Amino acid sequence: MKKWLLLSILASAALVAGCATVAKTEEDNENTWKQIADLDERQIGDDWNLIWLSDRQGRLTRFHMR
């Protein structure tokens, strides 16, 4: 009886843990970081103008923001 109980507990733990894997692959993570870096590079011009106050501050930007 104890063996069946232990076996059922282990089987249920294996089923639950099977869905707890990482959802993103290394390639997906790399692609995400590339998108973030691209967005940062496009935004640096606006930041530079804001630092030197050479551009009027506004709420709108020509870049895609999330």
C-alpha cells in the first residue's frame, strides 16, 4: 500500500513538474535582448536632445513604444 501511495505521489509530482519548464528558448531570449537594444539605440537621440535641452520636451515620439 505504501509503495502505491509513494508511486502515485511521485507520478503526480512528475506531471505537475512537467509543465513548469522554461517557456522561452535561448534563441527567444537573445531575440528579446536584441529588440530591447534596438529600441534603446533608436531612443538615444531623443535622450541626447533632452539632456542638452535642444529639443522641446513633448509626450509624443516617432518611435514605437510599448
